[in-house]
Amino acid sequence: MAPKRGILERLDAGEVVIGDGGFVFALEKRGYVRAGPWTPEVNVQYPSAVKELHREFLRAGSDVMQTFTFYASDDKLGNRGNTAAQIGCQAINQAACDIAFEVANEGDALVCGGVCQTPTYLSGKGKEACQEEFMKQIEIFLKNDVDFLLAEYYEHVEEAEWAVESCKATGKPTAVSLCIGPQGDLHGIPTGECAVRLANAGADIIGINCHFGPDECIEACRLMKEALDAAGIKKHLMVQPLGYLTPDAGKQGFIDLPEFPFALEPRIMTRWDAHKFARDAYNAGIRFIGGCCGIEPYHIRAVAEELAQERGKLPKASEKHGQWGEGLRLHTKPWVRARARRAYWENLQPSSGRPFSSSMSKPNNWGVTAGDKDLIQHKETTTQEEMEAVINRATHKEEVVNGDN
Amino acid sequence: MAPKRGILERLDAGEVVIGDGGFVFALEKRGYVRAGPWTPEVNVQYPSAVKELHREFLRAGSDVMQTFTFYASDDKLGNRGNTAAQIGCQAINQAACDIAFEVANEGDALVCGGVCQTPTYLSGKGKEACQEEFMKQIEIFLKNDVDFLLAEYYEHVEEAEWAVESCKATGKPTAVSLCIGPQGDLHGIPTGECAVRLANAGADIIGINCHFGPDECIEACRLMKEALDAAGIKKHLMVQPLGYLTPDAGKQGFIDLPEFPFALEPRIMTRWDAHKFARDAYNAGIRFIGGCCGIEPYHIRAVAEELAQERGKLPKASEKHGQWGEGLRLHTKPWVRARARRAYWENLQPSSGRPFSSSMSKPNNWGVTAGDKDLIQHKETTTQEEMEAVINRATHKEEVVNGDN
Amino acid sequence: MAPKRGILERLDAGEVVIGDGGFVFALEKRGYVRAGPWTPEVNVQYPSAVKELHREFLRAGSDVMQTFTFYASDDKLGNRGNTAAQIGCQAINQAACDIAFEVANEGDALVCGGVCQTPTYLSGKGKEACQEEFMKQIEIFLKNDVDFLLAEYYEHVEEAEWAVESCKATGKPTAVSLCIGPQGDLHGIPTGECAVRLANAGADIIGINCHFGPDECIEACRLMKEALDAAGIKKHLMVQPLGYLTPDAGKQGFIDLPEFPFALEPRIMTRWDAHKFARDAYNAGIRFIGGCCGIEPYHIRAVAEELAQERGKLPKASEKHGQWGEGLRLHTKPWVRARARRAYWENLQPSSGRPFSSSMSKPNNWGVTAGDKDLIQHKETTTQEEMEAVINRATHKEEVVNGDN
Amino acid sequence: MAPKRGILERLDAGEVVIGDGGFVFALEKRGYVRAGPWTPEVNVQYPSAVKELHREFLRAGSDVMQTFTFYASDDKLGNRGNTAAQIGCQAINQAACDIAFEVANEGDALVCGGVCQTPTYLSGKGKEACQEEFMKQIEIFLKNDVDFLLAEYYEHVEEAEWAVESCKATGKPTAVSLCIGPQGDLHGIPTGECAVRLANAGADIIGINCHFGPDECIEACRLMKEALDAAGIKKHLMVQPLGYLTPDAGKQGFIDLPEFPFALEPRIMTRWDAHKFARDAYNAGIRFIGGCCGIEPYHIRAVAEELAQERGKLPKASEKHGQWGEGLRLHTKPWVRARARRAYWENLQPSSGRPFSSSMSKPNNWGVTAGDKDLIQHKETTTQEEMEAVINRATHKEEVVNGDN
């Protein structure tokens, strides 16, 4: 078998690289990841569940198998009483690599090692401590010889710069994505400026992931491109948004929305929303296009189908999917057969079935950022007293009047 | 190992039996089932994908592993150019039994063989022809000695009666569920009367599945119970609704909604909607409680968590799920920790993030039922002429004005 | 001048009689009526304001000038510190008659004297006391020789029967309308039975006004007609609904909706909603068609325009209104000229411009009816203690969570 | 009687001056103005109707009686077959002055002569021709010695400059307001730059009216203030927004919204929206605060009540209005009495009662501006051929799919 072409080789050639979707949220719904800590010990505990999801993304068109190592830093694995620390970063990352490589080699996908933000940074422990956390993870990736590294999900560009440095020092191609929107990072640094700083730190691919839906993420990437262009810097762009629509999100994105994380369903993108996302991202000059939380295999397939002509191929999973609803030609009911066409789905504004819901929410951002004592790494389980304090802070506002009052 | 207690033994003892969720829709999104024909040849083609989904439901609390044999009748496998006919009912059902038994035996679940409505009925070919289709499927179930049979997803009570007869003739306990709502079957037979007829045909467990969200399904079950009570008949009730909210559905349910099947996302139930469903179903006297299309493993887990006290146990997957959002106590952001409580989630009306969508749709029921030529079994692929005819019929209405016009 | 033809003469001939709209709400917005007590002392204080509104309805097509004597009973004029008692029923009713006659005689309209429900009834003071309140009002109407009497806005059929008796005893044609919906009166008497009782009490015209939007009012009238037909009784029907859409209202109608009375704007009917109402009412066999709170002159004009063919005439105010938007042919912008047609307006589902609002509310009916101490006539102003008690009762519910929380 | 203090005297002293609301839309609903041409011949035809509306605004707190002379230029009075040309600008303006002075003198209000944009400008006939149209109107205002002039409702700053010049030449204090939003005028000139140009043209008071709801108008004023400040220019600011919420409007404002002009009801501001508007405008440094189309007397009263402390007085109409719903203390039903408080109304998000409507619309701006042949003055009635052409242009778009399809 010929060696796989590398990530930069592909992007330099102008190809569209399709990422994968969100493991944390998908596996939470499948019963393998705990919402709250969101850590990936499932790699060790139930590897076949992780493998199945990787396979679904591969079939859907993903060119990259990102190791499921989100939040796998030792400081996070032990935060607020999380018992995943007993398994530890090393074992989790090794299991994640094993699985990613197995599935990647069932196709032509690359394996990417992912490293993300740490409680150490939020606790203000500084560069050296953060990079120590990063290196413990990166070592495993190096040992397994992953194809490239991805520093992703950083709310503060400063921490991302440190991560890029650590990744870049290995000699591997390095991608980086911030989980911020058009309003800048949580320290107030403009989105465009963040991109320039990450380029200067050595990143080869720069972009946005998570925290916002496709429109806001693409807008943030556009600001990044604008700033990079203005600085005369040429880098590849990547975008991996939420699978949720968040026109109403504030600076901290979907975490501030009242529906996070257990009532986001009405915001889930349809496959047609994913088509539009793929086209918009492509038109914005982005060539590494994937997804984050909420992006399921069928969304990735929709991305691959939308860009089939540009890529010269359809994904494997399209064997089970007629383009633009064409499979409905086989439906029993004639009025459903009449929906087997692009114009129908492209123009539909789907109803919610929820007459007591509004279309938008008001985010409840408390304006808390790095350094705030509420964010500091905290090994003990949250106590009842602490719970009462935050609940009180959440509800002790002016009376809220609505239909139930 | 002690033999498993049977379905009637459990229900007669007053226990709550939890069904599984929807295979067709879940596997379509995972890339293994084709929307339109909706047939289950994946059992033969990608058995591990089916096995993984069974396992997720088992972990979530399902007491029943229903063979994934939806629409596996030979007449449907070859309808409108569907190539699944080359695999055939026999091979599909055997593979489905193998998978269901393997996973069921990883726990204490029963295996149920499912038989559903046929194009043969819609083509008006009569009782004998229908029962021939049923028997080809049931033979495999008998050979594999499933624990009970389920005739499910019938729009016409008449066909369901024939199916019950065929099932009941095997000596196996027989459940039956219609995919109708409170307005009765598609021939206009009232929902309550349907129940009485099914009881008279010999069914042990009677209920509703698919086509409607939880509220409408429970209301239909309530009508069934009322009629059975009035007739002095005592049967077990079952309900397996959609995982979608459908307050605006007409007689044919979600198939008539403009969002079917590719834009139903905003209607997806949250886990809290599933809690409410489980409680409402329990309060309505229903003891076989599961789900159909759109019901994912986390919905079934929510049903099991809601009824944990009644059942005296939590499902395995609750190891990864704090009750009523309790896992959020471990979240980094304090305002998200403040959501780790029942009152928060129980009262939230989640926003859609879709300001251009309405809350309800108008169904486009064409009023077509069994016997209509548009519904008759049709071996050839739908032609372009046929497509143009239905599209024309769908769009040649008075001008529709909306925000895009 | 030939004498005007009477109300029964018109209805017996099968003509459509158009009522007027809502004075209380319109004059509240114009600055002349106080929301809360809703009493009509403006007749004495600012007669020209009342006259102008009558004129607008006359121009719009109203065949009836109903004296603006809503809530003009002495017990209501002095309720809870209301100072209108200093003016008194007699003076108010005389002024109202003067105005109504002046405007009626500018056209061919009839004058109708209106008598409505009393705190005396809610206080449980019995038939004699109630009828005493009615007679003080009716005497003025008799002195002024109104064309007919209308007992309107009764929540309890019993009190309406007493009012009908008092009206009928004068020898004047008597109409009666309840402010109830399809669920029956506040004592639980079915809507259809209410109609039969009112017919037996002697009413010539029977129907529904206020508390619900057009759909619910027409449905209530339909139930009345069904019951009258079943009893072999032939009476004329009338309907005068709110100018607000209330699909979510409970038994007590819009008073229970959280938006009552100061945030009903998003529910206001368009003129096209009024067209539909007029057609629906006509098709239901109702021939006295008007409006109540929220129905403005342009809504009445829309009713008259919808029924122009049946009535053989357009209203005077149509000189300033092109049918179905035809005036837009004169608009400067071409895309607005394109809206000068029926299909555009008839199909439009108007947006709210309110992304944080839901489409429906949950009524907060406290289930309080006649006899409850909270409803009893109460001469003193509501005290701060009483306010705190009701506010506490309103807000001391389980915590309500929404986007602001 | 002491002479009234002039507009600049009041504003220079830091007082809040309250304008009036919208005559065109209010009188259209009352049956006196024709939608489409929107011309004010009612002053001559039914003066008492105009007088009554002026009186309502005076009672509500308006300090300014603006002559109802909107679109009273001779070129507009005869556009597209409008028959108001037979009455003519001179007669209309004289009648409007008579009425405005009569009512103004019932209180302490000033009379302001209004001059607005012309078809002459849209037809590209140049400065001289436009100013000729302005002067015919202004002459009447001078003859009647109005207190100040207001050039209002200009979509193009160039035409507004010409109008300001004409007004200013009379020696009268001159106000000017554009009907544009934050996106600039229809020729693409930024909103802030427009303000500077109007200041340079000599305007004493500069601002925004019509076309957008309060939020967008205040934002546009903020941009104006920013630019004036940057240019070191000190002028008074004014804002008179729509009484409709238009978060979804594009550059041309509500005219582009599909609901314009006959289905705007769900967007109507509540009185509480008007409170918020008044406070926001005040906080933005605006001191001339009024309304335009859709702003009814009760909205102006709400503005006056919100700013009662700043102004040291309540309006006359507050005799009929308890602050923040206080009149509800006199309501019969206890749960309505519980709504007699600020927190209730301030936090309510009112429902629409329209489950088939979305919260936002997509504007259908055709991108047509001055000079386009579709906008040119056109004396003949629109022909059927012209209608078909615009309807065809409006509907010949890609198929629109919604719930009715």
C-alpha cells in the first residue's frame, strides 16, 4: 500500500479535507460519555463504541480520524471529583490512538492527535505548567506516529499559542482552532488578531471549532482570513462548528445558552443546513471542513455530498443516501415521493412542534473568564453549599414572568 | 443461568417493561439504512453497526431486543426498484435474529420478532396473500425461538388482525401495535374499536407505535383502554411513540408533515420530554413503554431513569449520566453548574435558534389510503414522468406567499 | 324619512346585520377609558371621543350603534374604589344614548341598549338584586326608545337569563350574548344548553361575544346552533368576538392569558383575519356579525367588504380602501405594488418580529368562579396587603426557568 | 396668555420634547386615509377625524402638533391616478394648519409644518424642481406662522439637504429626519455622514423617523451622534420610529417586509415596548422623542409616563391610566389584580397566538433606488399589464416550500 499523502500535501494541492464530527456529544447520547466532565475514558472502557463512531465518520467521508482525546489532560481528568484520573491521560491516549489508527487504515484517512485547553491555564499556573500537561499527551501521539497534531478548543489565544509551540516542536504539521466567535477570545483579543498570533506561533492550519453554529464560525474564520491577508500571511483555514444553530449566542457561545447541554435538540442542524454550511465554508476559502459537538455522521456525509464535485467523489455512506432526498422516490406515499428534489428541501423552514418555545434565547453569560475563582481547577466534588451558591446566583434575579406565572 | 422470565410473566406481575427505540432512523443517520425504502438489509451487510445500536439500547435499559426486521417482507424489499430483494427476507431475518440474541444474552433482555405492514395489503391482494408474507418472516422467528412476536406498524386494523392471527397461531405471546393516532385507522375505524378488534383477534398486548409524538400516542392508548374497559376486556397496553413532537400532525401523522423525513430535527424530544413521556405513559396505565423512529438510546435511558423507583433499578448507561443533570456539578463554568437540578430542566422551553421557522406546520395529507393506485406495490423504479406528476400535484396549488416571496 | 326597519325585520328577511367593534379597548388606547375598571364615564366626560368612534364604525359598515354602556351598572361603577360612581349609571346611560342616536341617524343604523353582567351576581346577592341593577339601566333605554336591547358579556347563563327576562319585559326585541367559549359557562353548563336556556327565557337573538378570538367564538355558536336545532328551536345567531387570536385560551378566555390586557398586540387580527372570520361566521349560519374588544373600525370594514356581495353594498369607508389591497397599485415601490392582490394577503402568515416570544402561552386560570370571595363586590380600593397576597399567589409556584434565568 | 416657548428654547434648556405619533396609519385604520397613496386629503374632507387624533396625542403628552401634511406635495397627490390632486397641496396644508393650531392651543403644544420627500426627486428632476415642490408647501406654513419646520421622511440625504435649505431660508427653526436605518441612505451614504451633511445644510435638529422600529432607529441616531461628535458639531437629536418591531428589516426598512402594510399587527409595540424605547432614546442623548407609523396615542402616553420624572409632569391622559398597570388593582379577577406591577409587564415576552407564523421574515428588497424607472412619477393609474409584470417578478423565483405545500 502506498503511503498516505500528508495533511499539508493535500491542502497545498488545493484539495478539500473533510474532518470528523463531535465524539463527546454523540457518545454521550449513546451512553458512553458523561455530560459535565466530558472526558474520554470510554476509549479504555468501551473501545468498540468509539471504533463504531470512527467508522461511521470514515464512511461519511471524513479524511481525518482525530483521536478521541478531548479533555484528556490529567488536570481535567481529576477535576471536581472526576474519577477518570484513575485511568489517566497516558492510557486513554494510547487506546484512542489504537482505535483511530485501526479505522483510518480501513480507508485513506489520516490520524490526528488532539490536545485541548486545560484547567491549569484557567487556574493561572502559567506557561510551563500548561505545556507540561500538553507534552504528556503529545508524547503518546509521537510514540504512535500520528500524521499531524491539532491544538483545538481554546478560549484564550495565549494558551493556544503555548499549545502550538509544544506541537510544533515535535516537527509534526500543526493545526490549531479556537472555540471563539466573531467577538474575539475571552480576554477580548479580536478574532483576526488571534489568527495572526497563532500564525506567528508556527501553526500551519488555523481556524475555529465548537461553541458556535456554522454561520458564526464561518464569520469568525472570515475575520481570521482578513487579518492574515492584511498581515501578508498565507495559512490554511479550518472550521469545525457545532451541529446546532446559535444565532442568539453571546461571546461564550452555546455554553451560555439556557439550553446547554441537555435541551439543544430544537437547534440541531438538518442535513440541508449542513449542505449550506459546506458551501458557505468553501466559498469563504476554507478547505479543512469538519464538525464538532452535535455534528453526526449524516452531517459529515452531507458536507461530502455538497462538495462531491470539487472532491471528485462521493463518500461510502452515500450508497445508502440518495442525493437531495432522491431515495424518497421509493417511498410508498405519493406526497412523500414529491419531496424527492432539491428545491423542496433547500427552501423548507422546518417547524419546531413547540408552540410554547421561542425562536431565540437570551444567553446568561456571567462574564467569568480565566483567573476567576469559579473557574479554577478544583479536585473535590462540588459541594451542596457550592451548588446552592451558584443556584442562588442564577435565580436571584428580578422576577421572571412568562406563560406559567 | 436461570431462564429469562417471559414477557407476559413480567407484565402480569405488574412490572414495567421497557422497549427499545428506533433502528431505521438511527441507522439512517449513521449511514447504514436508506431513507425512502427504509429496509433492514444492513443486518446482512454491516451486522456490527446493528449490534452496536442494540447494545446501546440494552445499556439504556431496554428489556426487549426487537429484531431489526422492519419492512423485511419480500414484497417491500423489492418495491419500486429496491435492490434489497436480492438479499431477501429469509437472510435478513436470520441475521437480525443472530444479532438480537447475541446482545439480549449480554443482559436479561427478551428477543421479540417483529412483523409489519405490507405493500401486498395496500395493493388489495387480500388476506391469504398478506398472511403468506407474514409467515415467511415468522418462520425464521420460530426457528430461532424468539421470546415473543410483535405485529407492529399497521395503518389498517384489518391487516393487523390478520398479522395477529398469524403470530398467535405459533403459540408465541403476541403483541400488536398500530401506527395510528386518536383519529382512528386509515379506513376510519375508531382507535378504541381497533383495540377491541385486536383483542378479539387474540393479541396479548395491544398499543400504538410510530407516526405520532408521545402525547398523541398516549391519547390513542387512552382511547384503546377506554374501549377495552367498556368491552370488559383486560389486555396489556404498549406504547412506542416517535422521538419527535407532532402536535400539528393530522390523521396520517408525521409522514404528512412537510418536515418528514429529512427536516424533523427541531422536533426531536429532549431527554426531559422523554421523562415526561414515561411518567404520562405510566400514569395512563401503560406498562410496555418504548420508542420508535427518532427515539435514541438516551431517550430510553431517560424513560428508565424516570421509572427507576417503580422498577427498582437504574440502567447500566446511567453510570455515565447524573440524574436530572447532576453531572453538571463537574462543569467548569459556574452558571452551567447552576443547571444541575430538576427544576431547571423540567421547566425550560427550549428555543429553536430558527427565527424563520414557525412552531407548527400544516400537514399535506392527500387523503390517500389502501386501494389507491398511488399506493400499490410497484416493482419498477419511479420514473421521471411519475415524479413530475406528483411534484406537479404537490405544487400546483394556489400561490403560497411567505417571507421569501 | 321612512322609519328604519327593525332588527328582527332585517334578520327575518335573511339579511346580514353588521355590529360594531370594541369601545372599551379602543378608547383605552385613545386615552379615555381606564383599564382595570373599564367603565364608560367617558360618555359624560369626553362625548366627542365616543362620537368619533361611533362614526368610524358607522362608516365601516356597522348597522348597529350599541350604546357604550358596558359595565355601567351602579355596583360596578363603585367597585374597588372606582370613582365613576359619582357620575352614576343614569347620567352615563343618558349621555351614551344621546351620542348613539346622533350618529345612528347620520346613517341607517339602529340603536341598541347594552346591559351586562354585575358584581352583584358574583357577590351572590340573587335574582332580585341583579334585576334591580339591570332595570336602572334599562329605564334609560326605554326613555330614549332604543331599537332593541342586548344583554351581553355574561359568564354565567343564569345571570343572562335574568337579564333577558328584564329586557324582554319591556317589549323590545332582545338579543343576548355570553362571553364563554366551547367549554361552557363558568358554572360548567355546556354551551349548547346555555343557548336553549336563553331561548326559553325569551331571547330573540342568541350568541357569543368577547373573551375569545373568532375561531373559538364561531365554534361556540356552532354548539349553540346544534343544541337549538336538536331542541327544535329557531332563533337568530350573533357573534362578536375579540380582535385577538386566542388558540391557547382556556375556559375563561383571554383574561387568563398572561398578555391580558396590556400585551395583546401580537395577537391582533389583521384585516385578512377579519375577512376569514366574516366568511366563517356566515358559513356557520350566523347573521348578526360584529366584534368586541380589539375589533377596530378597519376590522368591521373588512367584514363588510367580505360580505359585500351578500349585502349588496360596500361600506362608506371603502371609499378609502381598495379591496384586497388594491390601493397598493398606487404605491411608489414596485415590490409593494406586487402585493395588490388577494392571493398575496390571503396566504401570508405574518411574522411577529419577536424572536424571544413563543407562539402560545399557558393560561393562568385560578379556577375562581361566582361565589368565590375574591370576586365579591368590594367598594374599597385594593389594599397593599391584598396586592401582596395575590402577587404571592401568582408567583409562589415552582421556579420558572427561561432564557433570562 | 404668555407666548409659548419655542422648540429650540426648550431643547437648549435640556428639556425632553415629546413628538406625536403616526397619522397616516392610524387614520387609515379609522377609515379616512387610503393605503397605497397615503395622502392627507382627509384634512379637507373629514377635519374632525384629524382633530380628534391630534387631541388624543395632545392628551397623551405630545408637545408638538405636526401638521398632517405627509406626502402633500402636488406631484405625489397626482401620482398613479391619485385623485387627491384635485384638492391640491395648498388647500390640504391650510386645512392641516387650521386643525393643528386649534388643538395646539388647547394646550401648550407647538405647531410644526412637515415637508417630505417627493416623486420629483425619484424621477431625477433635480434640485430646482424639488425645491419648487417644497416651497409650495412651506408658503402655507409661513402664512400660518408655524412654530418650526420639519423636513421628514427622506430616503436620500441629498433631497433632505435641499429641503433643509428651503426650510432654513424662511428663518424658522428647522428639524430634519431621514427614514433610514444604521445601513445608511438609499444611495449608500453612511448614516453618520448623512447627519454631518444635514448639519452643514443648516438643520437645527437632526434625526431619524419611520421605516424601522425603535431599536434600529436609536442605533441610527447613535451613529449620527458619533459622526457629529467626531466632526465637533453640536445639534439636537430627534427620533420618531415606527410602532412596529423590525429586527429583520433590511436597508429599506419595513416597506420590504412581506407584512407591509396590511399584516404588521403581530409586530405592534406594546406600551411596555414604548417605555423601553423612551428610556433607550433618552439614554442615547436624544431629547426630541416621538413616533411615526403605528405609534398610537397610548404609545406616546407611555413615553410621557416613562419620562415623567425627567419632565416633572404626567400627561393629561394618565388620568385614565395607572402607571405600570396599576389600574388592574380594580380588576374583578384576582389573578389579573396580581398583574398590577412593573416587574410583571417589564419581563413578559408576549405570545403571538399564531403557531403558523415565524418570528422573523426575509425582506424582499428589489434593490431599486432613485432613478430606477419603476420609481419615476407616473400620473396614470397602474395598468393591468404593469401589475402582471411586477407580480411575475415577485413570484417568478425558485419554488418556495412551506407548510402548505
